[in-house]
Amino acid sequence: METTPTNRQTQQAQEASGGPASPNKWKILVAVIFGTFMFILDATAVNVAIPTFQRVFGTPGHPASVDQIDGILTAYILAIGIITPLAGYLSDRFGIKRMYLLSLSMFTIGSIACSFAPTLPLLVAFRALQGFGGGMIGPIGISLLFGAFPEKERGLAFGIYGIPLVFAPASGPVLGGYFVQYLSWHYIFWINIPIGIVGVILGYFWLQESRRGTSAKLDIPGVILSTIGFGTLLYAIQRGGSIGWGSAQIITLLSIGVVALLVFIVVELRTKDPLLDLRLFVKRTFASANVVGWVSSIALFGSEFLLPIYLQTLRGRTPLEAGLLVLPLAIASGIVTPIAGALYNRVGGRWLIAIGSILLAVNTWYFAHITIDTSYIEIMGLVAIRGVALGLVLQTTLTAALTDLNPRQLPRASSLLTATRNVFQSFGVGILGTIVTNQLAAYNTNTLNDLKNPATSLGKLFISTMQGILHALPPNLPAAVAEKAAAGKAIAQILAQQVPLNFVSAINDAYWVTFWLSIASAILAFTLPGKPRKTKEAQQESPEQNVASGIAAQP
């Protein structure tokens, strides 16, 4: 494969960057940050409004079911899963600036439409429109940034880019909770409008479009197989917890998704111009960084939904209060991420990811011992430490994955990276949610069994509680009636105290899974190279050409 740009590619590169002037790269960074922040902010803010949507789109006294409302999330996730693999080809075919502006515009228009949706089916449809736009923002933005900055500045650039990636998930629940509690659910979508408009304006003026680059035909078999594979797999993961992983529907969907992706792999490896270039996994650094990214994504993001459940369900906090309690994560990671980015060029990704993963493991060990009475100060401290780990790991794995690639490989590589990471993040949430559900059911069953056994502590508590209730009942009640009533009240009282404790234990068990994943991430980090070496591409191109060719993104 050719490793140096042709004259035509260099010319297109300079057009795309607006010429050799290096200051343009910081403008590109700002423009990309706007789009990325909007996309992630909306995804987390909408989750807070699910109970509100149940009430708004139900009938008086009969709120919409969870299954009905779940379409709001499912349509969004499916759209992202379908469009992300196409982002690289579309950028190559129609121009990276054109597709970036289109993705921002689609997301912004989708937000406007969602805010005025009069019915649930229309809201679901407009959420899909958001997903089709948002699913391209990430991979295109990554490609823009990696090509815009010379190799020695990429770590810092991606560190700065990582700030909205960690601030948005933390601020989304806070803003969403505030809007739902004090204003209206419409504001969850309205907030995207000014951000999207500014992002489009900045992109329009600060990015220059290259000529249409690739003449390769669209990989139709790849599109069909990736749509079926990623779509059914993500849908099954999204619905597995509520429908049941052992149900015929979920097993069928998982089987279809896995088979489609296996066939997809075979087809892509035999195709001259594949939709996703799986041959990139031959590169050791790309493959290792992706594996580390998959494992750490489950450990980091798969467990992020556990703490809000704990705070809202067990501690009685409102969504706004829960969001504020986890805000230290965003602050800490926002500080550490650019520092880690700057250090990347000096020490490489190996030690940053290893240290971050070890810190995450220690932090998760403490979360695995959280109780119903853990102080909020302690929780905020643990959350802040988790933010430090996030700042060390998240963007570092992304930067390491793309380090050894030449700029013309970036669009397809970023699409591949984003598509696979989306699957693993969704898989992590689904599996950990199932662990909590199953463990809670098991603990509750054990509790009921212990209540029936007078030799256990719960059995003794049941007897003493029942006797106390019997003494308080009217003496003229028949013995059988009194005993039945007392037993029912005693069980209810004990379960009211014990079920929350069981819930905490189930959450602890899920954290233990992420603890071992964090250990695995730390071990896998040592498969990455140490200090990044200067690539052949960087040696042969000037920084200005490197900036340009990355934005032109010719295959």
C-alpha cells in the first residue's frame, strides 16, 4: 500500500485544510468539540426524562409502558449502529466537511422535530433522525482531528477533545434533571439547537472542502450485512434485560446478528474496497489498542449507570441531585484528560492506560463495598478518583489505536473503531444490568427462604417481629386470622428493610465484574508500544501536509 501522498492527494489536502497555515487546526478542534458535546449531552439528558415521557405520552391514569417508551432509546441506538460503519465511505465519497456539516444539521433538525413531536411514534422517528446524524459526528470528528494535527501534537489535541467527552455525560443528567424538574422536557432537545447552529457555522467557515476523493463503489453487501449485524445485535442487547436473555426473541436476534457479522467479516476481507477495512487489525498497535478500548469501555461506561440507580432508587435522590453528586467525575476527568494527552507524546499509551486501569480497579473495589449508608462525601471522592482514571484511559486508547495509520486510512479506521466500541459499551450496560437484576432476584429468593427457617437470623427476626405484631392485634380475632395477618405484616416489614440491602449487594456484584475487567485492561495495556515512534508518514510529510491529508482523508 502506498504510504506517501500523491500530488493530487496533497493538492486536495491543502484545499481541505485551507492551505498550509497550521493555526487552522485549532479552529478545527473547536468546531469538532461543539458537535461532539451536543451529541453526547443529548444522549445522556434524554435518559433522565424517560419517566416524564411515560406520563406525557400515556393517558390520564395510564402512563405509557416501559416497552413503549423504550423505543425512544432503541431507535436512537439502532440508527447510530447502522450509520456509523458508513461514515468513512461517505466522507471519502462526498467530502469530509460536507458530511460533517450534514451530520450536525441532521442532528439539530432532529432535535427541533423531537421537541415538537405530538405523539410517541413521531418522537421515536425523530430520535432515529437524530441517531443517523449523531452516528457520523464521532468518527468524522476523530478523522478530522487526527489529520489536522501533526504527530507531536495529537496527544494534546485529543486530550482537549476528550474534555467534552467526559463533561457531556456528567452534565447531561444534571441539565436533564433540572429541565424535567423545573421547566419542561422540551428543553432537553431545545438546548441542542444553539449548540448545533454554532457548530455548523464554525464548520462552514473554518473547514474548506476537498474535491470528491474516492471513485470506489459502495460496498453494498457490506452495507447490508453491517446493517443487519450491528442493528440486530444492538437491538438484542438493548432489549435483552427487559425481555430476558433466554427468550426465543433475544436468542434469535443475537444469532442473526452474530452470523451476519461473521459473514460480514469474510466479505470485507475479500473485498477490494470494503465498507470497514478489517485488514487494519493486522497492525499490532491498532488491534491492541482496540482490544484495550473494548475492555476498558465495558469497565468504565458499562458501570456508569449503576451509581445513578443506587442514588435515585436506594438513596431517594432526585435526578438533578444524583447528577450533581457525580459531577466531580467530569471535573476530574476534564482536568486529567488534556494532561494525559500532553504526556502521551512523551511516555506513550502503555503506562498511561496501565496506571489508569489500576486506579480504576482500586476505585471499583471500593464501589464494590458501597453500602446503603455510605456518605455522600465519600461517594463524591470515589467519583472524582474514577474521573482521573477515565481521563487517563479514554482518549489514550483512541489516540494509540490511530497512531500507526496513514491519514488516508483515518475515515474508515475511525468508523471501525467507533462502531465496535459502541457495541461493547452497549453490551457492557446490558450485561451488568442483567447481573443486577438476576442477583437481586437471587438475593430476594434467599431472603424469603431464610424467613421460613427459624434457625437463620432472618427467621428469628421474623418470629420476634410476628410476635410483636400479634400482641398489637385485637384479642378477639380468630387465631388463624391473626397469625396470617401478623405473618404478612412481619414479612412486609422485614422485606422493606432487606430488599434495599439486597439491591446494594446486587450492585456490588456488578462492580466486581468491572473490577476484574479493569485488571484485564491494565494487563492488556502492556501489549501496546511504549513511547510512540515517529511514523514513516510523519517523516515523509511536513506538518502542514499531514494536517491537510488527514482532512482530505483519501483512501
